[in-house]
Amino acid sequence: MKIGIPGTPFLIINGRPYQGPRDYNSLEAILRLIRLGDRQFKECPEMAIDPAKTYTATFKTTQGDIVVELFAKQAPFAVNSFVFLAENGWFDDIIWHRVMPGFVAQAGDPSGSGYGGPGYAFSNEVTPELRFDTAGILGMANAGPDSNGSQFFITMAPQPALDGQYTVFGKVISGMDVVEKLTPRDPAAGGELPAGDKILTISITEQ
């Protein structure tokens, strides 16, 4: 105890005593989060999209396809990052780690823990005319105004409380029924969680 070891049995992760949950799912998520460091990027990608063009993203999921129109003109940094990550396979074979019917379906973290990101962050892009006023709105998940990374969510109902706090950067134009079929899953609830549905790939179309 004098040197900071909490007693036995104990775990050391990255040189530090670990005193959190020790169930299989929790420990597996921690290991995935550690391994994610090998895939992260050192800085935001250079601007590569053309805000004057139209971009759509097709999500291939285990429940079917979801097609989303991306708002490149109103949220160029969010769309540029999303396109960059999609084209680099960041979203391939990851789970919808947080699905709360009537609220949002969230993904974008390859570790599946809800804590993973791409290694860089960017600021919110809030446009007054874009609001979370219906189901199917694509928004950036964050932990504050300058912490946008790779996690995103799709609303499953109007969410006016999110307006002004999160970037709206797209809208579902096909496959909202697929979003509604995603397996409910709330990591904050703790305990055993269902495996969750997966995003197999996200492909980008530019017009």
C-alpha cells in the first residue's frame, strides 16, 4: 500500500495499478483502447474535400445499408475528417457501441469502449439553420467544443437539447429503418452488454 499497489489480486495496465471493473468485456475494451494507439493519427487531415460538391456516405452494416448526405458546405472540417477516416478504413468492422432508442445511435470508436478517438481533435461547426429537429440527423459526438474526433451519432428522434452543442454534418436519406433496428446498447449501464451491430464499411461518393 505504501508504494501505491492496491492489494491483491491487482492488475497493472501501462505501468499503473488498475482498480476498475474486471469483467471480461471491460478488460477487453481497455486492451482494444490501448491497441488503438497504433492506428491513431498525429494531426488533423489536410482539407481535401470541395465544399461546393455533394458527398454521400453509404454505411454497410450488419442490419443493412444506411445512406447519409454529408453537409460539406456547412461543416467542412467535420465532413473532411469523416471522409478521411472512412477512406482510411477507420470505421471498418466497428460496433455501434451506444444505441439508445428514442435518443441516438453512436459509433466511430474502433475500440468499442466509447473513449477512443483518432488522435486529433477539431472545433464545433454550429450553423443556426441546422438543428437536431428530426430523426436521422448525423452529428459529431464530443466531450466539449474543441474535442470532436471520430465519434458520431444519428438521432432516433428530435433532440432539440443538442442544438448548439454538437456539429450537425449530415442527414440520413435512406435506411432510417436500419438505424431503428440496431441492437440497444448502453455502456454506461455497466454489466454484460450485447455484442452490438457492426458497421462493416463506409464508402464515400463525391458528385
